Amino acid sequence: MSDDIEHDGANAGATPLGMQQITAFWRDFSSRLDGLEQLEPHEFVERAHEMLQPYAPELALEIEGSPKEPGARLIVTAHGNIDQFENVQALARHAPSLEHYEVRAFRSRSPGGDFAMRMDGFELSCSDVLVAHYDAGGIVGLELSFEKIIPQDMAEHARHMAFIMLDHVLGEWDFSVRVGPVEFVDAFSDSVAGAEPLSAFAPIFDAFQREDLGRTYEYPREGSGRWMSLEVRARDAGEDDPPDLLSFHDSANAVATRADFPYFLSWSLPFGDQDELDAVRDAQDALETELELRQRGILAFSRVEGMRSRTASFYVEDVEHATRLANELAAEYTPDLPGELTVAYDPSWREYLALYAAIHSRDADGGDDGDEGGRA
């Protein structure tokens, strides 16, 4: 029995690229690559960009290195527009094998991190921008200030340049996905750390993610996961309604925002009695096991709602693969139960980190966050 599938991606404003568009572009590009390689690098990029526009007008191609030189990379970028990141990854993922180039998604960090920009007659260097950071609910919040005096009529222009420089210092994925609020201030808040020049910020950013936010980006070892069980009561629940039971995979935080787990997949199955609940749990546990086997996804949390249904929510690498597995397991374990699968492109892990921030703010306030280790 096939489950209903709904795709309500976080990039709802972007039109997904179809395989026909992707294939047609790369066929066109490959056929004209010899001619592109005769051009200077900036002309190569301009022509490649023109070729891409009919197929993906919101995306661009850039080159790291020089055409045909060892280590040259073709970069698919959305210039930081996160609504288009799903299309960036799709275009890069389905690129053909090119003899002299590796095709990568997203602009890398600028080497060195210390550079200057000049726009409209105004110059700003990385050492002119000071950066402080803080935990903004599981992502990095930033406060920025200028080391040098900025003329009043250039203030907005300087801020725009600072954003561009941040993108180059951190790289497109880190700045767009792993950075949250950014605020320009005259004086830094007491709660922030750092206030270092932007030129020195990249290693500070990495260390803060690893040591303070717990983002090792290493998949949790089998049997080492930390789970938290909580009772959650909906706002509109009646006094006699049973609370929802939430099982939260706290250890999944280690891989939150990893670029290979951008899809949020929720699988809901109804049940009417204990036997059906056991079958639902077995089906969803089997999907968890299959995804963990080759580290192609991770269970983020599960929720038993009103003793009527159980929803298991995963972050996965390949939606088609995970959906196919879920349908096969539904046919095996719960053939008579009408399940529902929903899929969203959520590279920032907003669904997970909203719960993570709420749960750990209760920790900080001394609240009871429920039992550890249990699974509902």
C-alpha cells in the first residue's frame, strides 16, 4: 500500500528544476566546453552564466582556478539565496563527469580570509569589520561593528559590503544556512563573544560550532544516541485529553545542518489499539535502521499524538530513496493503515532546532526536560 506524499519544501517560492532542464543544460554546456576553455577565466564565467540562464535563471556558474588547470572546480551558486539551494544541489548532483573539472555546489571560502573590497569608490577591508558571535537557538547569531569611521552617507553601502565579505569569508553554505540573525551595532552586547576582525573569524566560527553548539558533523556511533522523552500538551487540548509523547534525538544535533541531510521527511501513521501502535512503531523503527545502515538519514524525533497517531521525522539525503523505503515498509508492517509522508527542503534544520532550542532553554531555566533515554 502506497502512502500519500506531500512536498511542502521550505523553498516554496522557488520552482524546482526538473531533470529535463538539468540534463538539457549539461548537454548544452558539455557540447560547448571546448570553446569556453579558449577564453579568459572571467569570459568563461560570463559565457557559462549566459548558457545557464534559460534553464535556471536564479543560479550561476563560477570557476575556482583556471580552465583546464589541475584542481579547477565549477561552482554552482545561488549567491546566498537559500530559496534556490535545493536547485543548486540538484544541478551539481546530476552534473556529468567532466575531464578537467570537479563540479561543486556552493561558493567556497575565500583563501586566507583577509582581503579588501572597493565598490562605488568606497573601500572596506576584512580588518575594518569586527564580528562577535552568540548561540541564537542552535545557530550562530552575529553582531557586527566597524573598526574605522564610516561616513553617514556610506553606512548602508558599507553594511551591504560587509554582508558580501561575510559570505566570502565563511562560504555560501555556512553563511546562509548556519548563521541566523545578523545585527550591526555601535557597541557589542554583554552576552556576545569575540569582537574579532572578520579576517580572523572563520576559525573562531568553526570552533564555536564544534565546541559550543556541539556540531562535530560526525554521525552518532551506533548505541551512543541520547534521547529525551517529554510530555507535550497542545494549546487547544481539553483537560481530559492525553498529552502528546515526544521522543527527541538530542544526539542528532551533532549533524544538524549537514549539507547531505537537507530534506525533512515526516511519516505519520494512525493506530487504534496497542497492536496497531506496535506495528506502526516497528515500521518506523525499520526505516530508521535502514537509513542508519549507510548513514543516509537520521531520525530527529518522533511524536505520539493524542493516542491516535505516531509521526516519525527524519532528515535524509535522498528523498526518493527514503520514500521508497517507507512505502515498502508500510506494505510489510501496516498495509491496512493509511499513512502520510510529507517532505520539506529544510537545510537549516528549522524543524529540529526549534525543538532543540525550546528543550535546552528549559534546561537553562532549571525546568524539567523529561526522562533521558526513553523512546515513545
